[in-house]
Amino acid sequence: MSRSRVVSIFVVAAVALATGFLVAGQVKVQLLTPSNQVARYQALVRSVQQLEASNADSRQKIAALRSQIDALEAIAAQRSAATQALQNQVADLRAHAGLTTLRGPGVEVDLANGVPGLDSSSEPGYLVNFKDVQDLVNLLFARGAEGIAVNGRRITPLSAFSGSEGQVIIDQGPPVTAPIRLSAVGDRNRMEAALSDPSALSDIRAREVQFQLQVSFSGGPDLALPAYDSSLDTRHVGTL
Amino acid sequence: MSARSRATGRSPRASSRAIGVWLIALLVAIVATVQIRSQAEVERSFTGTDTTSLAFLIDDLHRANDSLAAETADLTQRQATLKSGSDSAADQVLTDEANRLRAAEGLVPVHGPGVVVVVSAAGLLALDLQDALNNLGVGGAEAIEVNDRRVVVGVPVEQTPGGVTIGGVLVPPPWTISAIGDANRLAQAADLMTQQMRADRRVRQATYRVEADVVIRAVVTARPFVYGTGP
């Protein structure tokens, strides 16, 4: 057998072997993810996208309606001193509920995901989660914040945080993921001192070390918080 | 045959073998491309969220959008009342809004359907109470009280050497947490929460009951803004 014939047989054998592996891999992928499974997933993603678009539309509509109602109330208040007094009370209550914009000195806290640990079975501690946001909001309010917004979503007296893994859901908004920025207006010095305190935010501090979770903050003399643009639901409570 | 013709010429058998090798190489390239693209597609589509999480997210978004639709309808009605132009209508709209906001901010005593959760434990921390309050908030709580202390977001729930404080006042366990809101949703939240608490060694007892009329008398003291200014 000539040398070139032997070489060509080896080449053909190697190519055939590679083909076999690739075909097997392809079949395996198709078995793992049948087309209907992918289609189902894509349908779910489309549903989420449609619902998020509808959510954004509704929140825009609510913001516009609140603005129009403000204007109508202002017109009514010009006609009567009693209405004017009522409007002033409501304006103050709205400000404290987060329904109006707020400006002032404060801090901005930035949270970003870390890197996955080697132990894949552990909780995804490298991801920023809703409890991190909840803990920061509680800390900032306890240390002088008068108003807080998370990625542009204003926190109200009835705000709640939920989500899974790296998703953070605040009230009726769509989920947000890291990087997350909390902006807080209030006593800047107290808030900065609290954020610098190594004994505060113990879980976040531990994950900074373990997963390189990224937390940073900076103070500012004039921060602006947007108004809350969702529902402040009190349908079930009645005053005594 | 000359040496030259041997070096440059090819027999039909050799040519067909070369074509065969090229065809196989082409096939390998095609299969490899399909394989790599297919894997990339799979990885891309499954990045981030699994289908169960997506299903929960859809459920949450449906509920959120329903709530936003209800708020839109309420605001539209208020707008129409104000457009009617009468002073009494404007006063009524403003009075209703003031009452609603005072309830939301915890400034007035309130009542309504809801749940009462009782947690008897030793060693629970402020973080545990914050989590419990947040769980009820996610479950739609519109007013919450713990051991006769009103809680809204912004009222500090803190850990001190003496124990957990709410607004600077010590609240030793057992904790009686009253929450007003949609009783069905709150019951689901309370059920899940008390189950999880009972699995905690520090917790001796965690129960809840649904009540048609929970009364919350504690109130929060209004704090004027010192640093922030409105629009």
C-alpha cells in the first residue's frame, strides 16, 4: 500500500469520526430541546414582553392623569379658600406618599452583580436580589432618607419587593435587574455614615467578599426623584 | 508515461477519492455550523430565566396590570368629577384623596378584612421581621401593625442590643402582626410565611387567622421634610 493511500485513508477516517461526533452532538441537542419546548419558551417570553409593554403604557397613562387632575384641582382651588386649604393638605400628603417629584441632597447607591462561585449548588449569591434592595431601602430610610427611588421607580409607604434570582420586582412595575441604582434624598451625612458602617448590610458585605458583588455609593447636593407612577391600592381599608 | 505526466496527471480513481474527501469535508463543515449555531441558540434562549420563573412573572404582571387598570379607572372617574366644575365635587374628590393617602401613610386608624399572624420565637432579628412585613406587603397588605406599632415603608425596623425596635420602640416577641388587604391573597402569603417560620428552630409557634374586620388603631407620626423639596 502506498504512503499516500495510507494518509488518505487516515484523513477519511478522521473526517468520518469528526462527522460522527458532530452528528451525535446535534441529535443530542435536538433531543434535549425539542422544537416545541423552545417555541413554548419563546411564547412565554413574548407574553412577558407584551405584558411589560402594557404595564409601561398604563404607568404613563396614570402619570398623565395625575398631572391633569393636579391642574383641575388647582383651578378649583382658585375659586374657594376651603378648596385651597384642602388642596394644600393633599399636596403635602402626596409628597410624603411619593406621588410627586422630590429634590434635595442625598446619596446614590450602585449595585452590580459579582461573579459566580465555584460551588454551583449554592444560592446565586453573586446576583443582586430583591432582598438587597429591600435591606438598602430600610437602611436608608432608617438613616435619614425622606424619599427613595430604585432605578427610577419611587418607593411609597406601601411598597413591597419580590423577585427570583437576579430579578427585582417593586410594586406593580416590571422586573429590574442589576445594575441597580438607588437614589435617596435626605440627610446625606447620616446616610453616607450608614453606608460606610461595616456592621450594616451584613449579607451584602459578606457577598462582596465571597462573590465580588459590587456596591458603591456617592453623595450629591441635588438629586431628583421621580413621582410614583403606579397604584397606591387602599381599596380594602376604611378609616375608623 | 513520463515522469512529468506522473507528477501532474491524476487517475480517475484518485480524482473520485479526492472528490469524496472534499464532499465529506463539506458535510463536516455544514454539520459543525448547524451544531454550533444550534447550541448558541439554545444557550441564548435559556439564559437568565427558566420557564417556571417566567410563568410566575406572567402571573405577577397580570396582577400588576389589573391593579394599574383599576387605578386608571379610578383616576379617570376623579378627572371627570373635577371637570364637572362644581366646588362641592372638587372638595369631595380632595377629601377622599386625603383620607386615602392618610390611610396609606399610616396616619389614621383603619379597619378592614385581613389576617392576624402570631409569631412566638426567641432570637428572631429585625431582618426576620422586615422579611415578614415585606411578605405581607407583596401579599397586598394595605395597612400593617406589629404589637400595636403601625408600620409603613420608611418606619425604621431595627436591631438593637435590647431586641427589635419599630420606630425606636422595643417590640419583644411574641409578635402579633395585623394586616389589612385582600383577605385571600393575605391568607396565601401568611400561610406560606408561617410554614417557613415553623421550619426555623428559633420559632416556637407561628400561626395566622383570617378576620373579616381587622382593626388597626396605631398610627405613624407625620414627619415634615427637612432636606427634600417638592415640585
